[in-house]
Amino acid sequence: MSYLRFEKALMTNLEESLSRELLRTNRSGAYSCSTIVDCNTRKYHGLLVVPIPELDDENHVLLSSLDVTVVQHGAEFNLGLHKYQGNNYSPKGHKYIREFYCEKVPTTVYSVGGVLLKKEVVFQHFENRILLRYTLLDAHSETTLRLRPFLAFRSVRQFTHENGTASREYHLVDNGIKTCMYAGYPDLYMQFSKSNEFVFRPDWYRGIEYPKEQERGYASNEDLYVPGYFEMNIKKGESIVFSASTSEIKTSTLKHLFDKEVEDRSPRDNFFHCLVNAAHQFHNTIKNDRYILAGYPWFKCRARDMFISLPGLTLSIDEQDAFEQVMKTAERGVREFIQGKPLSVKIYEIEHPDVLMWAIWTIQQYSKKAGEEKCSSLYSALVFDILDYLVEGKHPNLRIDDNGLVYSEGRSKAVTWMNSTAEGRPVVPRTGYIVEFNALWYNALRFGAKLASLGNKEDKAAEWEALAERCKQSFVSTFLNDYGYLFDYVDGSMMDWSVRPNMIFPVAFDYSPLSQDQKKTVLDICTRELLTPKGLRSLSPKSGGYNPMYVGPQTQRDYAYHQGTAWPWLGGFYMEACLKLYKRTRLSFIERQMVGYEDEMILNCLGTIPELSDGNPPFRARGAISFAMNVAEILRTSNLLEKYFYIK
């Protein structure tokens, strides 16, 4: 029995099946995404979605979908599914689905009369090519397949509508055609492993609707262009491979290529393997540079997300080489930033005040995995340069005060991970002495001092230890309040009494300015007021402004984004803090907490973890369908659990 499997009853119930999405990526920025019944419900959905750097910095939907029609005895059975205005679904091909499962690749089995047709989908690694294999498992008479491509040729941020500018021109290529709707776009090659007839019958399918965009308060309708259809016979036991790509391929190689790509896939037969597969999807290679995308379908490589995610996405699954490759690109970006040079890397938000300190935390995790000696040889120079840069006061929005704490201005612009804005201003204007910034700062100083001692730089080690001690004293007197938890930020006489999850970081970090008793008190409050089955809430229900439901139009969601919603990646640091404080006595508790994340494997985007959840039951998933920091921290927690289970 496959771990990810759905029977006919669920697949034919659109209320259940349309909420479940499927993501495939090529690790070079392109992806394929839809629902498990192949009905696109977002403008970001598409069978072939690729970056086109010649146009802009966005992904573009070239091939929206491919409708397959089974023809027998002159009767046509269309297996496609689209939602049109007025809540109309057509042609309702989902009713023919017998089962869906996803072991190595997504597989759908259709049952139409005496025909049993299997469809498998795989995205070729590092190529903008989606491959679909159709296998006729059973048929009692002659069977024909008719395949109709729906083209968009648009940015994921926009819609296409019927127009006279779109080119209808096409050219025959090896077992298929190539076409391009607009100037500036690459040609789309649609080819088969078998000879076929292309029937040119251009038309626009009007009023296709995307309900997820409706939910989010956006425009939700578009028209898609269909140039015609491909037709070919298929025999019982025969397989036909379809390729859609921005480059031509020799069609005699398609069957072998499909088999090879399937063989390269890791199985998704349990919770852990699903997370590993999801982790690989965030890797993005551009030329010789390696990045971590913050999430799908709309995020790019964001510096903070990259550094928080990197250990979990690589080191926790024994992929040390991948860590080093990403860090090689990241280090170049960091050095260009601290030297005031234009960035040659596609890493966004590297200027945010906490990013450099998260980079040191990331290197610290590498040290625990690869050993202090190797870490020192590879990254000590970078750690020293970052600390020198910060100590010398060169960062544009991070100063070190005489009390040893770091100060950032965040009133006019969001500078922390709580970055939602409304009407151009931060919804949560965290400013001054920010609690996790100073926890990161203390941890960075202590780790930097340790590396300096290993490198016989005793003067540096002494300087940073002294500064860390000053920071420690000030941290406790500044942030710890009479109720036993930490202020979220302090700015002069202004102290934010909101109970927020950012106080979990000084409890979880290897070097903390808090005593053991202080850590336990903070952890207890996080447990009582912030913990959910989907991570920590961004605000306690007892605090003013609690708004846990991430629903409605953009402005409404902006005000809820960090005002009570639950975030799985914060749960990772919470569980790490539990294990550090209570060791093996909390193992069963942590295991139960992990069960809440395993539910996500089959409820939303299959095999991965969404961006956030509502802060109140039933904790529905919201936001991006796959989020790097969440997958990373759950993997890192799994790795920590494994270590504790092996402790004698």
C-alpha cells in the first residue's frame, strides 16, 4: 500500500480532492503544480511553469494543462477538468478516476468502460521539461488518445485573455509541434514518443476560473488558448510518453528518459521520505550558483529563510556537500554586501539586520555535523569578518550600544521575520532591542569566540567573550519581566508585553544568556499560550490584537499574518528547546507533536508542509503550499530525536 494513496471515493469528491495539490520541480526554478485531479485552482498552477530571465524575475505558465480524451467506437470520454464561472465544472473527467497514488512519481488510473488508462508524471531534473507517460492497462477494442494542450504564455502574477496579438503559428517537429504565442517567450515544444497526427483547430476556452484566487480576494478568471489536438492509436500494454519543453528532444529517447528520471526519484513511502523529497524541491541551481527557494509557488531565495532552512534541508539528511555548495554562493553574497558591492547573486533581503547573525547560526550547525576543525577551515574567516563588520558598526540598521545589545529601527520598515505590511507600514512594528536579534547576537559572539580560540586568535576571542558577557547581563535585565517571559522588543521606555514566540530562540540556541530556571519558565509560557499541533502561534490568544484566522482579501490576511497564526518552523526551535532542557523525558511528548505535522502529508500539498496554519482549531493550512523553513525544521527535529533515541 502506497503512503500517498487516494481511492475513487475521495478523488470524485471535489470538495476533498480540489484542496489537495501536487508539486513537482526541476531544481532549476521551473515547476509543475496542480490539484490531484488536474484541475487548476490557482493562477500559479500549470503543467509547465518556467523562469524566463530575459523577460523578468518571475515564473511563467507556458502549458497550463493537457486534456486527454479516450475514444472508443466513436464515443469520446474527456478526462480533463476545468472550473468555469458560475461554479460549473467541465468536462468532469475526475469521475473516471479509479485511484491515485504517489510512490516515486504521481500516478493516476482512469477507468472508462472497458478501458483502464494509467498516467504518470515526472519533471526532468535541471531541464525545463515535463514528461507524462500514458499506459493502456486494459482495453477490449481499438482505442484512440486525443490530447488537447491549453496554453497560457503569461507570468504567474497575471492572467491571459482572448486577444488578436497571440500568434497561432506552429511548426512541425519530430513527432510533435513547436509554437510561441508572444514575442520574447521561448518556443514550446510538445512531442510524443510515437508518431501522431496534429489537428490544427485553434480556439480560446473562455472564463476559466481559479477559486483559490477568489478566496484571496484577487481577480480569478482567464481565457486559455488551445491550438488544436494530437491524436494517435494506443494498444493494450503500450506506453506513450509526452514531452513539453522549451527545447526540442529526440523522441526516440523519451521512453528511456522517463524510466531514468523515475529511477532517480526518492520514494515517498513514509513521513521522513516525503520530507526528504520536499527538501530537494527547494534547491535551485542557476548556472554554477546554488540557492534555496523560500517556498512554492511564489517565493524566491530570501536570505533569512535560506540560512534558517539550510541545516535542516541538507545536514539533517546527510547532504553535507549540498550545504557547502549553497554556502559557497551565500558567502559570495554576504561578502559583497559587507563590502558594499552590488550583489552578483540572486539572494533577496540580505540587508535585513538579523541575516548575518543567522548566517553564523547556520555555520554553527555545520560545525556540529562536520566537526570544528573542518568548519574552522571553511568558514571561520567568514564568521570573523561578519563579527568585525558588526562590531565596527558598519551595518546600516544594526548598531551595538554600550550595554552590549544590538539595536535596529523597525518602525517605518519591517526588519524581522514578522514582515507583513499594510498601507506601506509594518503591521507589527518591532523596533529597538528585538529579542531574537539579541539572542542571535549573544550566540554569534560566543560561537565566534570559540572559533577564534581554535584558530589561536586569543585577542579576538577575549574581545568577543567580553562583549558577550556585557550582552548577557543586559539581555536579562532588559527582556525578562516579572511574569517570567521575555518582552518581544524594548525601545526606550516602550516595552512590548505581547506574548510572542520569538522568546523561544534564546531557549533553543546553544549559547543562551538565560539561566536554566529562566529557560524553563519561558518554555512553560510558550507551551501554555503558544503551542498548537502545527507549531507555535505568532501571538498568544491572551494578548491584544489576537487574529488567528488567515483568510479573506489581502489586507485582512496581512493583519492576521503574524497576529496568532501558527508556524511549524517555530515549533522546530520549540522542540529543540524541550530536548535541551528535559532530555529524554520529553521524547514521547515531542513524538506526539510531530504527529500533527504528519497529517499535512495528505491534507494539502502532498508530501510537504505549508507555510502556516490558523491559530485556532481545526488549524487549517494557509499560505504557500510548500515552505522551506517548515520542512527544514521538522527534518532537523527528526534528526535530533534520532540522536536522543540512540543515547544509552
